[in-house]
Amino acid sequence: MTTNVPVIDVHAEAHGSGSTHYLNCSKGFWSWAGTLDHKRIGLMYLIGTGVAFLAGGLFALLVRLHLWQPDGLLFKDNVQYNQIFTLHGAFMVFLFVIPAIPGSLGNMVLPLMLGAKDVALPRLNLLSFYLWVTGAVLAALAIILGGFDTGWTFYAPYSLYTDQAVVTIGLAVFVLGFSSIFTGLNFIVTVHKLRAPGLTWFRMPLFVWALYATSILQVLATPVLGITVLLVAFERLYHIGIFDPRLGGDPVLFEHFFWFYSHPAVYIMVLPAFGIISELVSVHSRKPLFGYKLIAFSSLAIAIISFLVWGHHMFTSGQSTYAMFAFSFLTFFVAIPTAIKEFSWVATVWKGSIALNAPMLYTLAFLIIFAIGGLTGVILGSLNVDIHLHDTYFVVAHFHYVMMGSIALAFFAGLHHWWPKMFGVMYDETMAKIACGLIFVGFNATFIPQFIMGSRGMPRRYATYVPEYQPYHMASTIGAMILGVGVAVMVFCFVASLFQRKKAMQNQWGGVTLDWLTPTPPPLENFAEAPTVTNEVYDYSTLDYKAMQTPVR
Amino acid sequence: MSHDGHHSVVIPAPGPEFVPHTVAHHFDTPVQEFQAAKLGFWLFLATEILLFGGLFAAYFYFHESYPETFRLGGRQLDWKLGALNTTVLLISSWTMAMGVRSAQTSQKQKTLMYCALTVLGAAIFMVVKFFEYKAKNEHGLIVFSELFHPYDGATGSIPWFKDYHGVMAGVPHGHLFFAIYLTMTAIHGLHVVIGAGLILWVMKGAAKGRFHAGYFLPVDLVGLYWHLVDLIWIFLFPLLYLVP
């Protein structure tokens, strides 16, 4: 079953065409703007979503600064506050968390892991990216047109009545939705049709499995969001009356439509993060994954269950009591495959040869933070407790533990992990570790106070609050500043590495999946010759230590 | 983006009036390319069905909430015109299928003819739809010139719903049926127009001889799209025109 021969000889390329790779094979604006190469598209996604993340983070810092004192510090009125936190939510969700991992790391790594030359539909891939750009431009346009203050959820009837640029941002979300759909569609086809010979389904790396499950959700859930925001736009333009109670409509119908997408969307966001963590715990512990098949199937299980739980966002919206029982009960089911993953990761690390480098530190931070984020989700899923906690900072803290603490940290972990692969350069490990420490401390300092004040009744979305909550808000704001400094150090560390050009190794971490068995950075068509897979996945007995000590050319 | 040193697979043309097809560089075989595109397109069709699914869900929800409104509203539609359009689309689906078949058997002229007939069907459908909308406009059930006028919360009247003959008097929210009718049929109509545009694009390629027994993928996919457009109408027709 296993052999000791690497699938691809990384040194073969060295004797051939020299150091031509995807970054330097062609030059000029159009060689990037019109590229069909998945790696270049992935890089453009990385830059785009990275900028969106920094903008969204800046909005968050402004919100936290405003909440420093009970009557507000920064904004002139409540509308401005509402606009800024809406911008934070909308940018982070639609422009960063949903597209970031599939768009950047997914695009970059998926075809490499499959031993393919590209994704199955390269032109559609470029279209996805330009739809993302169009969505971002529309979102910027909506800000210029006066902003939007509905929250990222666009709840009716407020989104129907407010005098702000809801139609424009609705259009942006519609376009971004199709960007996401086309990425998902592309990945499904790629996984089905472009696997290298010998790469059976159960030899696929778990990042591929996770992206596959994500893609199913993107294709099956996003169209419903598309029609929902379209209907909100139509409602504003010609008053259909579907969501507007004055015209016979039902705002709760909007919530059903919205969460039918947006709950699965939570797993569109988190499943790729799970995939990254699965790769990293294995590579940096140099141990085959514990429970490989269980992790693979739990991704699919989460994808399926996620379609059946949307009502848990609406326990206080007026649903039938029986529906609420069912939704609450089904919500607990999500915890089972999720816990299977968490325990499998911990079991993978156990007695491994653990390398405490920056990607692994982020991974360990993820394991801690995600345990808290997941368990507080179970608390919120229970019907009676949720009635008390609904629309409080407890909810805010919970989903930030998942979205920021888990997903963004997993993204950072993956970025550190594949950075040497993408650029052939190494970042400064010490600085990266300091950034990781700042982010971990800052993140917890921001959101633990929010758990506490939420459980004591501090409602979310308010621009002002009663003075009793001030100590928690001040602690949270200080935490956010530390978090902001941490992110700034991380970004600086990455950018500096591109100028310092400290060479990475051909196989920096000792990975044995196909992405590490092609030269670094990968040539335009990924592999010097089409690979054939003969090994089981994560079989470290095949690791070629020479590639770990050979710098890139 | 081809790369030097990598050979590409070429499907030869079956005759002088056709051109060969070069398989995209990242596929190993023509079959792989065909299957990948087809799988992707079926997934895309699934997203279309889900998009319309939201509209159908809204239809059923409000049909349940205001059955009288939907009963009276449906009577205002001309089922004969609806049936005519259904027939036109069904026939056009047949001509499209024949167009795909002709491409598969390398019959260039027949491909062009059947595609042209399909576009003709699309045109007839849109003309009939135009006269249906015109009638609604005349009866004040959908006043298109005032469609985007602002809603006056004080009077509670919707600018585009005048109901000159009072046909919807006495039922709650009479505009709702027509709003849903307009939204569903307009989005469907947009798909008809896009479909016709795609068929014209296929005809352009067919005229150049791009499609033959060895390569007919775009014809096949556009055909699938056209059948979906037809299929959605097959559900819209009874729900809007007949169920009431």
C-alpha cells in the first residue's frame, strides 16, 4: 500500500526549466487581470478579501471606541453608529468570511492537492473573482450613496422603510452570492473530474473534503439569499407586499428566507476553516489524522444538518412552539459531528511530534477558542436559555468566537502554513508568534467581557447603554485594541517577508499531500508531469527530508 | 492560457464545413471536458430552481393566507393566452432538442434551422406576454407607468394598483396576487430573453461550423437551459392561471 518513493521528485524541476513559476512566468497588468490560472486568481482573492478584512476590522475598532463610555464617544447620532456596525457586519460576512478561505487558499491549494493543472472551469473562476470585485464596488457605492443601517441581516420591515441605500447593498449581496455559487460549483466539478490517477475519495486531503462540503452548501443555499435580497429590493422599488405587513406581507417570512441561507452560510464560513485545521494538526504533529473518515463524513453531516436548523435564529420571532422544539432539538445534532472533529484533532496532536511554529500556534489557539464558541452555541440552541439571551452581547460574543476567533484564526493559520508555498519566502517566525500571542490575548479580552455583560442583559446593537455595563465595555474595547495591534503586526510580518526574501524550503513543514510535492512556488501548470498517487493520505513514512532542507531556487 | 511543452488534444472536424475543437489544456481527454462542463451546468440549473423556489414558496404562503385574493386574481388572467404560450414553449423545447440532435449528427443547416425556430418561439412567447401585461395595464391592475412611484403610507394605496373596474374589491390586499404574478413572470421572461440570446450565440458558432459530432457541448448546455425555462413555465401556468 505504501512506498517510500515520493510521488514527485522536487529536484527534477531544478535540472529543467530553471526557476520559472506562476509568479514570474508572465508580466504586466493583463497577465494578472485576465489570468485563468487558479493560483493567480487565488492571490488576487487574497489581496481583495484581505483589504475587506482590514476595512471591516477598522469599522469594528470605531464601534468599540464609541462604546467606551455609556453615552457614546465618537459618532454624532445613532444612525451613524448603526451605519458603522452595519458596515462592519456586512464587510466581514459578505466580503471576507464567506469568500476568503475558498477564494484565496481554496483556489490556491485545491487543484494542487488534487494533482490537477487548474480548476475545472478556469474562466468561471475568473468570473467569480470579478463578481466579487463588482460586489465590493457596489458596497462601496452604497456607502457613498449615504450608507446603510439595517445590520448585515437586512431584517424586514425596517429594511423596507429606512431611507438609506438598501437596494444598492442588496444588489451587492446578490452579486457576491453568485460569486460564491460559481466558486462552489467549480470546486465540486473539480473534485469530481480532475483528481489525479490513484487519488481516490478517501485519499483526498481533508481540506479538499471540507471545501467539497462547503461547495455543496454554497450551491444549494446561496440562491435563496439571492432571491431574498432581490425581493427586498423589489419591495422597496414597487411594493410587492411580500414582507411589508402594511401591504399584507409577513416580515417573519423574510426571516425564514434569510436564515434558510444564512444558517448554512455559517457552515460555508466554518467548514473551510475546519479543513485548514485538519491539515495543520496533521502536518505540524507529523502524525496521520486520527479519525480521517469520521472527519470527512462529519463535514458532510454538518452540511446536511445545517439546512434543518435555521429556525433557531427565530425563537423570539413568533414561530409555532412545536417548530421551535424541533429546531432546538435539531440544533443539538450539529454538536455531534462538530465534537467528532474537535476530539479527532486533539487526538491527532496527542503524542505527535509537535512543531510549535506560528501556524501550529494559531491552530492550538483555534482548538481552544472553537471549543468555547461551539459550546456557547449549544447553550444558545436550547430554547429556554435562548429566550433570555436572545439579542444580547452573549450572542455577539458567541458568534465572534466562531467567526473571528475560529474562522479568522484558522485563515491566519492557513496563511502562515501556505505562505512559503505561495511565495517561496519565509516570514519572521518570532514576529509571527508575537502577533499570534497578541491576537489570542486581545481576542479573548474583547469577547469574554461580552459573554459576561450579555448574560447580565446588555442588548446588542445599541449606541448607548446604562453606566453599570461600562467596565465590561471598557475591557472589551482595550481587548479590541490589542487585537488590532496583533493583526497589524501579522500583516507587517507578511509584507516584510516579501521584501526580505528569506528563502523558504521546498517543503517547508514536511507535508506529504500533493501540494507539497510540487516545486515551490509551483510552476504555471502545477506539476512538471502529471502525478499518480500510490500512497495513503498523510503517510509520513514517505516524507522526503531532503526537500525540507532544500531552499527554493 | 496554454503552456509551451504541453500538447493539447484536438478533435478533428468531420468535414470541410466544420472546424476542429481543441480541448482545454487542463483536461486530459474530451470526455473529461464534456463531463466536467455538463456537471457544472446541472449544478447551475439547480441554483436556478432554488432561486425560483423562493418565489414559489412565497406564492404558496400567500395563496394560503389570502385564498380569496388569489381566486379572484387568477380569474383576471387570460388562460387562453397562457395556454397558447405553454404550447409555444413546449414546441420550442422540441425544436431545441432537435437542434441539439442535429449538432450531434453534424447537420449544420438543420442545427441552424431548429435553433432559429426556437428563437422564434421565444419571440412569440414574449409578444403574447407583452399583450397580457398590456391588458393588465389597461385594467389598472398593474399600471406600469407608476410602478416605481413611492408608496403613500398615509392613504395606504399602492400607486401601480388602481383596479379601475373594481374586480378585486372586497378581498384583502388585492395587489398581492398581481405583484407576485408580475415578479414571477417578469423574472421568467428575463430568462426567456437570456435563453434566446444564448441560442443566437450558439447559432453564430454553428454557422462557423464549430459544432459537430465530435464537439457539441455549448449546444447541449444551452439546450438544457432552454428546457429549464420551459419547465418553470409549466409550473407557473397552472399555478397562476388555472388553480384559481
